[in-house]
Amino acid sequence: MRIHSTFRSALVVSAALGFTLTTTGCNSDSKDDAGSVRPASPATSASPAASANGIEKQSAQKILAAARKATASAATLRIKGQIKEGGQAIALDFSYSGKESATGELTMDGQRVALTRIGSAVYVKPDDKFLQKLGGKAAVQTLAGKYLKTKPGDKDFADIATFTTLPKVVNGILTAEGTPAKGEVASLEGRPAIALTDGGKGKLYVSTVGEPYALRIDGGADGRIDFLDYGKAVTVQAPPSNQVVDVSGLKGAGG
């Protein structure tokens, strides 16, 4: 499975944020933001008590397609992983509520970017280490503690905003680099699962009970991605408006 290519977008965060660091001022967003998003009810969890789904009897291609569809359609879940890519240590930890609500963070060599999405609004918050690397002291003074408000379709933020869109994340992760093949049927932390391989180092485990959710991609020394907390309630909270910088205002202000 594509354990490395999934995280490559994280490496372009600098380019996505760089244009903001040449601005001389900040425009706080004065509009009221949505308070929070909560699922109406938990989704079915891939638990040992659930009924067998028989997915292990299908072909590897059908198992992968079923896992992709079920995982991308989950009401709530958490995706957590860490790898090394191009000499950099990259980690992600996101919780999703449906397709357009998410909260979490990316960490790259000790520099963290927090992300929150509520509908068409995406909030990006780089930490001071990240700002220092990108724009020095001026960037820290201007943007420290601020959330940059943008949209998923903004070309300057498109790569990083991908991490807040569940179907895009799932489709990026659950894509075989080679021809998928069925592996062993195993118990993954107490959950029955079947493994899929694709000729590379990654091994995908798919639940054989309940929904055929993805449970883990294990890349060995290259890293691991876990799919957790299916059906558990997720609260996605917009940041306080006085901590929000509207990116459209920054672009309008120019240099």
C-alpha cells in the first residue's frame, strides 16, 4: 500500500504557507464561525462481536475496493500514522466526522501544523518552530498563535487541506502500488482481519467482521498507519474568531 506517497503532500506545506509570510499585517476574521459538529449517532464499529462479513472470500481487488468504500464512508474515525519520508520524520493524527469535518495535526521533524475543517472552512495553525523556519522572527511575530482561514479549493492550501477531507485521505492511502494479493487471516489486536499485500513493504489489514473497514497499514521499518475509533463521537470546534486570520484578506493586502 502507498504508505509513503500518502504523506508526500505534507512536504509541500512550506510552499502552501509561504506566501503569507511576506505580508505586513493580519486581518482577523470577524464573522461568527460554526461552533461544533457532532455525529447524530455512532456508526457500526468493526468489533470482534460483530457478524462475519465474508470479505476474505473475495478477490484481493474486491477486498481493497470494499475497504476503500467502507472506510471513506465511515461516520467517524481516527487516522494516526508516522513514517520517514525523504529523511524527514512525518506523523499525522486526525479525527474525522463525515466527509467535511476534521481536526488534527501534522508533525514534521518536530514542527507541527494543526488543521481543522468545518464544511467549507479550513483553519491552518503552524507552530512557532514551523513559522521560524519559514519566515524567521517576523513570521513568528506576525502569525504566532494564529489560525489561517482558507478553503479546501484554495490552490495555495490545496495539498495540506487534503488531510481534512476523509475520502481524499482514504483514497490516497488505500491504493496499491502493485497488484494486490491476499495474505493471511489474522487477529489484529483482537479483531479478525485479512491482510493484503501489493508487492511492496506495506501490508493492509481489513476487518472480516462488521463493515470491511481498513484497520492498519503496516510498513515495517518504514512506518505504520492505524484506522481507529470507528463510530466514536468526534467534536470539531472552530477556533475563537480573534485568533483567526482570513487568508483572503492577506492576499488582498499584498506585500
